[in-house]
Amino acid sequence: MTETALTHTSGSGPQPPGWRGVLADWASDQRSFKGVSWGKAMMWIFLVSDTFIFGTFLLSYMTARMSTRVPWPNASEVFALEIGGAHLPLILIAIMTFVLISSSGTMAMAVNCGYQRQRKKTAALLLLTAALGATFVGMQVFEWTKLISEGVRPWGNPWGAEQFGASFFMITGFHGTHVTFGVIFLLIVARKVWRGDYDTGRRGFFTSRKGQYESVEIMGLYWHFVDLVWVFIFAFFYLW
């Protein structure tokens, strides 16, 4: 044990035995919490709560699918497109997934450039991320329009179990709403980065102290979460 550790232990006093000691030690360890901004802490709390909501939706979907006696529609057929006379199953969903996963890469690069104070590159990457997100939402609107025109409703569909329509619109709609709000906030942050608000310390909505690009990182946490959720939706709803 190092001298620093000995000093820390002797200064804090003896710990209670067992799990009480573990909890007391964790609660007193300021390194786990000290220095974390309220913005980042609140974003993590929001993401944890949102995880429970999406998890409940997916569990409800799996319960409905396994409990119904009516055949569940085949996703490969429902979400197929006819392009040039060829029947392409899940082609639109595959493109949507590629676009959204690619946006995670551009978002990560934006965060990295932000902490390097590369203002123009950060703003450009944020705008590119927003464009990819808007493309994803646009393709989702096309998907919704196609299925609605084919008779899919929240209370039924022409291919089998009635729960399919309700599950589809609820899960993809809730996720699409998250992506839409994410695009809006990306544009707001990109504008502030482009104007140099984080360099000059200009006060305003989403503007932190001078030299702090943490808002870009907080936006990145949200965007990566949205992308991760889509991976689970893609696996459970479209591939199952």
C-alpha cells in the first residue's frame, strides 16, 4: 500500500466491516463524482430513465408476439421493396441502420475536434451528423407512409396479428421522435460552435463557460444512446 493510500485511510478512519464498509467507502470516494458537471450528470440520469422506457416497450413487444395465437407478419416480406423488378427484403431498413450507425462516427469525431478547439471542423461534423439523422427520419417517414398505404394501423394489419401495427408505430415512432429532437439540438449546438460562443464565453442557451466544449460531448452522449437503442430495435423487431 502506498504512502498516499495509507494517509487517506488513516485520515478517513476505520471502515465498517462487510458490505457496509464497501458502501461507505464508495459513498465517500469523491473521485467518482467530484468534477462532473450538472449537465453531464443530468444527461446520464435522463439516459438511464429512457433506457427503462425503451426496455419496457421492447419487453411488451416480445410478450405480445409470443403470446398471440395469430401468425406474426414476416418482417422480410412486410418491409421489402421492389426496385427494378427485384424483390429486396429489408433493404430500406439496412440503409437506415447504416446511416444512423455512420452518424455515431461523425458525432464521435465532432466531440474529439471540440476538445481540440477545432471550431470549424466541430461545427461541420455536427452538421453532417444532423444531416444523417434527418436522412434517417426521412426514410422512416417513407416507411410509415408505405405501410399505412398498405393498410397497417395501430389496431390491425392485413398480414396477421393485430398487435403488429401497435408495436411498430409505438416503438419506431418513439425512437424517431428521439432522433428528430436530437437533430434539432445538433443544429443548435452546431450554430453556437460556428459562431464561437464556446470560445468567447457568450452567454445563452446551451452555452457554457469560456473554453468549455462540454455541450458537444453531452450531445454526443444522447446521440450514441439513440443509435444504440436502434440496434436493439433492429435486432428484435426486424430480424426476429
